[in-house]
Amino acid sequence: MSGILLTKDTGKILGPIVKLLGYIMEGIFYVIDKIGIPNIGLAIILFTIVIYLLLMPLTIKQQKYSKLSAKMNPELQAIQKKYKDKKDNDSMMAMNMETKAVYAKYGVSPSGSCVQLLIQMPILLALYRVINNIPAYVGQVKAAFFPLVDKLIEQPGSADFVKSFTNAAMYAKQFENENFTNGVVTYVQNTFVDVLNKASTAEWASLKDQFSALAADVDHTVTLLDRYNNFLGLSMSNSPSFTFREAKAAGSAGMMIVAFIIPVLAAVTQWINVKLMPQQEMTSDNEQQNTMMQSMKTMNMVMPLMSAVFCYTLPAGMGLYWVAGAVVRSIQQIVINKHIDKMDLDEVIAQNAEKAKKKMEKANAQAQQMAAYANMNTKKAGVASKASTQTLSKEEKEKLVKDSTEYYSKNAKPGSMMAKANMVREYNEKKSK
């Protein structure tokens, strides 16, 4: 295997996106460090705001699509009702034509919302990769693990000891990689940093006990990481569930309550976010759509609860991102709703209908020009070849026409006028047969 650094995402699709977002996160951390507040929690909040602002154009398009969809749904339902019991080919084609006309009238695409979600999905996955592994993308945070890591690598049995940490299982392949077994320095360093980055308070204490000669280095690293990770009393690297267990064992009722802050905020902000989203109304005419809408409502009720569960078990940094994202989306939603509510949708629809009409007229005009051009060329070719073919036999004339046709069909440049004329001619010949 090659010496790939597994601390960073190296996938062909997500890799470049994660790398770009990593640069943004590092830039944000650099700025807040310069003003004296180098904190991962604050960096995550600012990072989330920046990313959602960058996604704002897509969000506006998606919400505009939702508003227009709600307005055009009655027309789509009327078409479906009209052709409900008609399954013949002509009726199906007519239904498709009328449906396309409605979409053109409102200026939206049937896949419009899906396309925007597909664009956002890799970005959101990349966000998770960056936030879940801050030291891989923020050099200053990674530097906090040194010189401890270099000294720890030199200690006999250190790899086996670190491998026994709870979260080390997710990096098992890195410990088995030939780069690790062959002692490739950078690879081994990154593997140790990966595991230590997710080490609990108890595991840091056990590391100090196991390698007492490194006690000062462990204390120095823990102090720096606490400074970076501590946000409102919570460590961004520990999960709320772990914080609750530690607080319970220590008999700290205050910290037990604090441990639930992020999961509760995640559920509340997610619920608010769902309520602010445009909701389609159920109709008595379309049972299938009503069933789908009922499923969506159920999912909207379950989502806040799922958010709380996930944020309770994941590192607090991920939970903070979840909460910050929901707050930013809610604010965006309020602003976008006000913007769209001020729009005259009837005027937008009229403009879209006019654009669709002009587009259709242009397409028809081009088709007529192609047909006329093809007929004109066919006539000219017939006149020009008439004299030269009078002395030929019937078989020779047929072969000449066939060879000429095949030559121009094969050598016409794709997309050229000649190619399009050939397509029209071939269509006319098939139709006449």
C-alpha cells in the first residue's frame, strides 16, 4: 500500500471538498487565535455560519421551488385526475405533455429540489469529516500533541497501550497498515494523534500513569487541548454521554445537567427549523399524496428526537455543529420566507410562462428551418444529378443514390446543419414507407 495519510479524507469525490473546507476551518481558527480566543467550539460556530452563507443561493432556490410547487400542485392533481383511468399510449403521452407544460409555466424542473439536495449532500458529509477530525485540518491543534507524540512513539509498548483506548478500534486498519509496521514516521504520528484526539479524560490519566516519564508532556498537551476544546464548560472532544457518566461518578449534579445541554438544544432547534419550513397541505382528492405527506409529518416529529440521540452519543463538537446549523437554517428560513412572501408569484409565473412560450416558438422555428433546408438540398441534389443520371441504368442510379446518401450520413459533422438535415430526411423517408 502507498503511504496515504489516513487522518485526512483522500476520497476522489469528498476528498477535494474536505480539503477546501479544512482550509476554511484553519483560516477561522488562525483569526480567532490572533485575537486571543483560540477555541474549537467558537471555530465550529463561525465555520458553520460561513458554510451556510455560501450555500444560501441553493437554499433560496430550494425554498422558491417549494413555494411554487405548493401553488402548482392543484394543476398537477387536476391532470392526474383527468387521466386517472386512461392507460393507453396516447393518453399517457398527452398527460406527460400537459404535465411538462405546467412545469414550464411555473419555471421549475421536476428534479429541481433533488438536484439542490444532491449538491448540498457532499458538502454536508465533508463538513462532518472536518469537524470530526479537527487536528488533521487545523495545524495549530495538531501541534498541541507534540512533542508528546514523538516521545510516546519511542516508548516500548506505547502502540499496544494506545491501541487499547476505547475509540482506537475505528483506527484498527491504520495500526495494521504496512506504513505503521514499517515505522513510517509521519504515518505513525498521525495514527497516534487520531487516537489521542478522541481519548477521554480517564484515558489521558492512564497514559500519564503508564508512562510517568512523560507526565510533564502529557500535562502540557492536556492543558493546551482543554484550552482549545473547552466551550461553556464542555469538552468538544468528549461526548455528552461520557460527560454524564464522569459527572455521575464524581457526584457532580451540575455537570450531569450540563451534559444534556447540547442534545436538548439540538432537539429544540431542529423542531423550530422543521416548523419554519414550507409545508404542503393535504388534499382529499389525492390519497397517495396525502399518505406521503402524512409520512413526512411523522418524520418531522421524529427528526428532533433523533437529533437529541445522535448528539448525546457523538462528540460534543459534532453536536455543537448540529445546533449551530439548525439555528443558522432557522434564521435563513425566516429571511427567505419574508423575501419570497414579498414576491408576486403570479408575476413570476407569468414571466415563466412567457419564457416557456418563446422557447417553444424558437424550437418550432428551428425545426421548420431544418425541414426546409433538408427539402431544399434534396431538390437541388435531384436537379443537379438528373442530367448525369439519364444515361445510367436503373440499378446504377439506385446504387449511386445509396452510396451518396451513406457518404454524407457518415461524414456529416455531429450537430451540424447537414447532420440535422440528414435526420429530417431519414425521418421523412421512414414516414413515407
